[in-house]
Amino acid sequence: MYIYERKIQRAIRDIVETSILALFVFSVMYITIQNYQVEGSSMTPNINQGDCVIANKAAYWKISDTRFGIFLENNAPILKNSYLFGDPDVGDVIVFTYPQDPSRHFIKRVIGKEGDSIHINDGEVFLNSVLLEEPYLDPSLTDSSNWGPNVVGIGEYFVLGDNRRASNDSRAWGTISDEHIIGKHLGRYPSSVCSLSPITQETYDK
């Protein structure tokens, strides 16, 4: 009888521990991961119409220096730009709210950061006067647009779609602020699988 009771207690403990762990993992996923379904073709061929994408909201978490300044000598910030894991870098694909309508979500690629000089000549992008290598582009989807030169402001980012012929981006409405950024593109899966993973946010308007 004693051995049987011990087995029951151990089984109950295992169930409780597993439930707590599952709840913890679910909570972390809920806070840090968000999925969307893409509407449009501005990121073709890397992200296509109807694809579902996953955004990592924790990638660009920010920390207020004033909130933690009491722990720092002379209140010197210990993190670059107060980002916990680093700020968006050139080449990152990010999810953000459209500056002219926060209810809409866009997905684009970071081309320039604060202090960078951006110049587009016949579709070729020059970052700080150096031609930007963009192996992710489909040559058949490039265009002959011109823009700039201009310098990206403090706390701002210049973003473009990979399909330059069909992208509503910083060439049209300027840079975005770090306050607009939701997260970093983590991956995608085809529209045929979207129904298996419910979309909990509105679709992107690209």
C-alpha cells in the first residue's frame, strides 16, 4: 500500500510540474511570438502573398536607462541604444506599424540606420556611398527608382521591400521610428499550413 501511495504522489507531482512548465512555455511564446498572414507581394521572392510569417517580439526589447540608472556608475548606459539584445541591423526583416496608419502592419527589410546616408541611383542602393550587396533580391523584380541622398535620423530606420517594383516603403513615406517596430521576422510557412496555426492578428498590408 505504501509503495502504491508513493507512486500516486509521484505521478501527481509529475503532472503538476509538467503543467507548470507547459504554462510557462505557453506564456513565453504568447509574449514573444506573433504570427501574421501576408497580404501583398512587396517581399517576393522571400515572402510571398498568402504566406504566414512569425515575428519575434523579444528580439528588439528595449530597456529604459533611467529605470536602471541607479545600478550604473555615473548612470552610464550598459546597452547600446538601450536594446536588450541589440537594435535592428541592416539586412534584418522587421515587422512594424505603418507610420501613417498604426492599425496596419508592414513587413520590410532594414536598409539603413540612424546616421547612415542612403542614396538610390537607377535602383541600386548605396549605403554610406558604398554599393549595398543585396543577394536576397530577384534581379527581375528590381526597378530604376532614384532617391536621396539623405541621412537617416536619430532612432529611425530606412526600410525597403525586396520586390522594389511593388513595394510601398521608405521611398514613398520616409523612415520609421524605433517606436513603430514590433519584432524581427523569424520565419515563414505557406498559406496551406496557415489554417493549422490560427492567425491572431490582422494580415499585413504590404
